[in-house]
Amino acid sequence: MTKPLNVLKKGLKALRERAASQKTQLEADLKAGKTISVEEEEWLDHGARNLIDEECMVEVLNNGSDYERSLERLDTKDRSIM
């Protein structure tokens, strides 16, 4: 049986990879003189590096001695990330 924490770690890794790939593509588009949308520009400026909430949530769950107890301690924002 797959542990929920392992699923979250795998999902975070996939999210990091997807963000890195998207960032690389947008930067290549800009370098090639292509235009990108305002939303893409904002994401590139702010969102591309901002996985802090997700990383902190996984870290709290990973460092807790008891997964269930650590899960209960997460606030509503962290739970919504899951």
C-alpha cells in the first residue's frame, strides 16, 4: 500500500518538474522574440519559484513522528493544497 506522504512527495516532485519545464519554455519563447500572455509573465515573475507552501506542508508531514497527528495540525490553507 502506498503511503499518503509518499504520494504527496511524488506529486510535489512532479509539480517542481512541471514548473521548471514551463519556466524554461517561457524563457525560450521570450528569447526567441515571441510574445507571452500577461498571466504567463506574472507567473514567470512570481509563480515559477513559489512552491514554498507546498514544500512546507510536505516538510511538516515528513518531520512529524505521526503522520495522522501531523495532518491534524495543518491549517486550512495547507489542507487545501493537498
